[in-house]
Amino acid sequence: MKEYIYIHADLGKQIRLARKKKSLRQEDLADDLISTGTISKIECGSHHIGKEKLQYLCDKLEIGFDSLLHTEERQEQQQHLNDQIVMMGIEMKGTIDPELSWEEIRTLKYTKDDPRICNVTYLRGRYYEYKKKWDYARLNYQQCIALLDQHKELHSTNLASICYYALGRTYYLDNQVEEALQHTLAAEQCFHPNGEKAHMIHFFQIAKAIYLERLNVTEEAYVIINELWEQKEQIDSSEVLLNLYEVRARLFNRMEHYDKAIECALVGIEKAKYNYAYDRLCELWTVLGDGLTKKGMWSDAEYAYGCSLQLESKLKKKQPIVVANTKLGLLHLKRNNIAEAEEVLKRAVTLASYTTDAMDYVEALIIYGECQYVQKKYPKAIEWWEKALKIAEDKGLSKHKRRILMKLANVCANYDKKKYQFYIDKFLRISVQLETSKQ
């Protein structure tokens, strides 16, 4: 199999200087085995050249081929370190202000033959992801994966896996959880355990568990979380660890192991507190409230949800506050505190309308509709549930859609016979679709 070597600009410059030192033109060196075009490419750099061609030219110029390669290898290592530093710096700047990173990205001009084009394309994807321009972000991540296929020497960097993981993240943030899961599975499949950034495997695994949990595939999610739990001493990332505690506690609640959920959430809260991880801290207090609610410890649950809400000013995003308000509103309904329920649920719906998480928005609308229903405000209940139905249909949330249709059919049974039949028909159709998809 023919072996290729990437010629950096500095290496090309060395060869050009060696030729000029001998007062030779490119045409003087060209023959049947090497053309002037190939010699020109070598001297310009930023190209892949067959190893035999390069060695042949070195022999003609009386350059030590092995020492040249050693110099090239040292330069590659230095260049790789420089690329790592620049890439990390640009990513970091993007978290502060995407425009800061974009200014620097625009200065990086590489050809498709230069391996560094892969890093630049990935960074473009990150910029568009920060800007919530999902289509542009995905396009750049996909282009980066395609470019990496042309640069086999970069496979050990695991950049392809990171791009698939990033693609999954964009789909998740765009409420396409199935797509998010598929791309995260792809990230795992092309991951090189002995390559660079070996720690990223834990990010892929926790993301996969989160997506499965969101899709109500509880058993599979729990298997992954258990595997990660056994490795938790080897996990360096506080982000992964805190996600691990949160998802594990949520799964315990789903499986009705409420004492285990409460214990896990409490330890997670302690860890999140010392890491100043306020978003995760908010979510863990909410999960704790869920477990306490299920155990009938309603006063303690209300206190836990209240702790979540107290963190609002510290949060980077409003989505955890939407969930906490929705859960607290549901608890108030259970306790027949209708006025309190109305207040917090209205806030949940208002906040949710400004977030990108369709599932949590739909959930807030459903519970707000229930608040109207228990007050016998049936037209209002229908209004909120119909709004929830539209979002569920637009975002392909089939299970939420079926649940909403049942509520609408139920409220319309004695209120509006025509609408009742309409919703029953839709409910039956979506039920058949869901059963078929299971099979």
C-alpha cells in the first residue's frame, strides 16, 4: 500500500533552499519519475506526497531523508501542540462570547490537504451551535467528519467521535431525541480507546443514558448508568459525575425506588454545591422533590422544589426552573392548593415559552390545563391542551400527543360531542402508530 507523507510549509521551504543552494531549477531535477509539478507541490508544502517520491527527491538533492523526517516529526509534534492550544482557546472564547471565537476562526485559512482544516471546520460547527443555528452547526460537523476520512493520520485524535457527539447534542437541543441518540451511538462506534481524549467516552455514555431516559427506555438507560457508576472513581469530569448522580436518581424514581433516589440526589446535591454547578444543583433539588412527593412527604418536597427555585438567578438557562415550577404546581394540585398551583404553573408556562425544550414546555402546558380542569374551567383547559397538542405535533412528540388527546377527549365527552369524536379518532390513530413502532 502506497504510503503518503504530509509536507508542512517549513519542510517544503527546507527542500527549496537545498535546491537553490545547488543552483538548480525545478526543471533540472524533473525526470520520468518526478515531475516539476510534484517538486513544486513539495516545496510549497500543505500537500500529501508519496513517501517514495519524497525520498527520491531527497536523494537527488543529497539531503539525509531520515534526518529530514525526524525534523518533520519534531515539527509535527510542535504544530500539533500549537493546534491543541489554539483549538482549546477558541472553544473557550466561544463559551464567553461566540463572536470572539468567530473573529479568530476567520483568520485560519487552510487548504483541504492541510489536516488543520478539520479543526477549523469543527470550530465553525461549535460557533454555529453557540448561536443556536442548528442546521449550519450540523453542516460543519458533517463536513469535518468527511474531511477526516481524507486525513487518516487524524483518526487517533477522536475528532470524528466528538463531531458525532456534537451532532447528537444539536439534535437533542432541537428536540429530536431519537436523532440525538443515533449520532451518539455513532460517536461510540468510531471511538479509538487508545487515542486522544480518551475521557470523552464517559461523555458519550452519559449522553446516551440521558437520551434513553428522555425516550422512556428506562431499563437500557439504567444499565448504562450502572456501568458508569462502577467506573465513577475513574471519571475525571465533574460534569459527567453530576449528570450521573442526577440521571441515576431520576431512574430510581421511575423504578419506584424512592429511598435510593433520595439518597442519590442528596449526595449529588452536596457535590454540585462544592463545584458551584448551579444548573445541576437546581435539577438535583427537583429530582429530590420528586422522590419526596412519591413518598408522600409533601412538605419536604415543597421545600426541595423551593430550593430549586431559589437558584434561578444563578442559572445559565431557564429550563430547570420551568421543570421545578411545573413539579411544584403539580404538588400544589395534589394538596388542593389551587391558587398556589395556578401561580407557579402560569410562571412555568411563561418561562417555557422562551426556552427551546419542547418536552418541558408541553409538560408545563398539560399540567396548567389540569389546573383549569379541576376548577371546572373547561374551555380554558381545552385551550391549553390544544396549544400543547400543536407543539407535540410540530415536534413529533407522539407519546405526549396521545396523552393530550386522551385528556381532550375526556373533557369534551360531556362538553362538546363533535370535538370528542374528533379527538377520539386522533387518539386511536396515534395509539396504533405507537404500537406498530414498538413491534
